[in-house]
Amino acid sequence: MKMGLSWNGILAAYGELALKSKTVRRRFVRKLISNIETGLSNIGVKARVAHRWSRILVETEDVEPALKVLKRVFGLVYVSPYCFVKLDRLEEFIAENSVRLVEGAESFAVRVRRTGRHDFTSIDLERRLGAIVKGKTGLRVSLDNPDRTVFVEVHDDECYVYTEKFEAPGGLPLGTAGKVVALVSTGIDSPVASWLMMRRGCSVTVLHAWISGMDTDPCARKFIDLVEVLKSWHVGVDMPVYVYRHGDALKAIREAASNYTCILCKRLMVRVAEKLAERIGAKAIVTGENLAQVASQTLENLYAIDAATEIPVLRPLIGFDKDETVELAKKLGTYEISVRIDPGCSARDVCWGKPPKPVTKAKLEKVLMLEETIQAERLVEKALDTLEELRG
């Protein structure tokens, strides 16, 4: 942020919300404001949050910590620290602060966004303010590719001046699209899938299958670290986290199912997730599966997995290639944790039940026969007996 300027707060812009009907937009904006207020309150930042002219204004003295929160609020597309000034003092303010506004730049532009009735156009004001900045600094005006842009929003007689737009995640406000149960492992894909559903307005309840047959989970530290990152994005709404023991069931499946192990393993997971969803009022299950990325994720196999549950299984990564998923994981902050090598928590250690040649075209009839052999319903009930919520 530019030094030497006294910021009055943060201007936050939303995108997709503006396309909703008036009734829906009003409801979504209320939720957006509530999420912002809760997120700031959780870190001890005092702020006044209001909706003005298709913008969210966050008036606070604690601009830098507030920015860290707002950059992760779903529904916002960018956030900008602003200086507030009345219209009749705008030109005086620009003259006094020109050097600070364009500090370090060799060229600049002024962009004005205006609402209300005025005896000037936005272009008129851009030219007047640009002339002031040029006269005070001697810098070159560049409308096509400026080193620095001074943004001025004029709403009736109120003006908001800012020079930086920090990217926010966009999407819909968290909690406006319902609740989902996300199956989250310690790999790259499932945390990204969970984040993408948050971006579409879904609040997430995490479910983790503890596959290790050991008394303690060697992947516990990695999983908790991933959850902490996801929680940092889950601003404004609590994110419950559940774990259950899956090792005994996987052992029974592997002994009976051979190359069908991956299909039966995942079907059991989604059935546990469905039971949890029923308890908490979630309407869908989320996984990190991607079409044909690995042998167990063919269309036939996904069909067989989906047949295990009566609620939707959502796969936001279904059409992604791996590079796209990796880039998103890096952006949201989970990648380095997912690829971290913790003792006893390699891909081979975690997925110890995987057969040498998994079936790629599962037959549902055979899946059902194998589940009858292993008494799958009993395994689900045993898994649910170990289900617990992680606190703190």
C-alpha cells in the first residue's frame, strides 16, 4: 500500500451479485456484509460495514489486517484502501497528495466512476484531476498503459480515492448456496474442490477418512494444516471438521474385492458422507475426483460410485487437467502442504489398499454382489461409530 496516505477504510467491489434479481441481490448482500463483519470481528478488527452504490464500504482504522481478511471473502472481486473526501475539496486533496498518489511511477492515469447529478462528466473530471497531478509531479499521462492509476469514485458529493485494487476470490457469498460435506484427503485435489464449492457460495463441512491402520494417524499434522488453510478462506461461517476410521473397512474390502477395491472403498466413503449430510442438513457431497485422471475415475467407475448415494456427488474438478488444479492449489495456499513429505504419509502409505490393476469399467452388478459379500452396510455402521468432530 502507498505510504504517507491516511486511509479511511476499504472499498470492496462485488461482481456476480449485481446480476441477480433485486430481491436475491439484497439477500446476498446482507449475507456478504454479515460474513465480512464476522471475519473482522474474529481477528479483533473494529469496523463499520455498509452497502453503498453497489459497493461495500468498510470503515476502519485497522486497514492492513482488515485487508488480509477481505482478500479471502467470497463474493468480493477486489478490495481497495480509500481516502474519503467531499466533492468540494476533491481538487485540493489531489493537489496536496499528488506526489504520494503516484509515488514511484513514471506515468499515470486518472479514472473516474461517477453516480448522481453533476454539472460535469466523468471525462471532464479525469482531465481536470490529471492536469493537477501532472502539474504537481511532471509525470507523463498514459491512458493505455500507466504505471499508476488514480481511481476516483464520485457518488453525489462523496468521493473515494484509491490507487490499488487487490484481487478477491469473487463468486458468491459463503453460505448463500447451502451446505455440503466435502471428502478431504491430504492430497492436492480435494482441498481445491472444497475451495471451488466455497466460491460458489456453499458452506463446507469437512469429512476425512482416516485410512491408517495404526493407533495414531501419521497424516494428522498434514490434514490439520490443510484444514487451517481452508478455514482461512471460510470467512464468516464456521467450518466443522469430522474424521472417522476407515482402515478396518478398507482391509475387508481389499481382501474380498481385488481390482474393485477402489470402487468399493469410495462407495463406502460417500455413504458415510451421506449419513453425515443427513445429520447436519447438507444437500450434497463434494469430492476431488477428475474424469479419467486415474484408473479409478473413469466414467463407468464414477457411475458405480454415484449409485451408492441418493444425494448428489459434486466434482468441481471434473474437467480440469492436473496443471490447472496445481495452479489453484498454489494460489489458495494448500499445494506446499499437500506435497510435503511427512513420515508415514506418502501416497503409497495412505492408499495402501490400492490394487496393482484397478478396474476401469466397473459393473454395478458385480459391485453390489461384492458389497453383499463384505456386508457393506455393517462396515458403514462401524465407520459411523468412530465418527467424531475435531474441535479447536
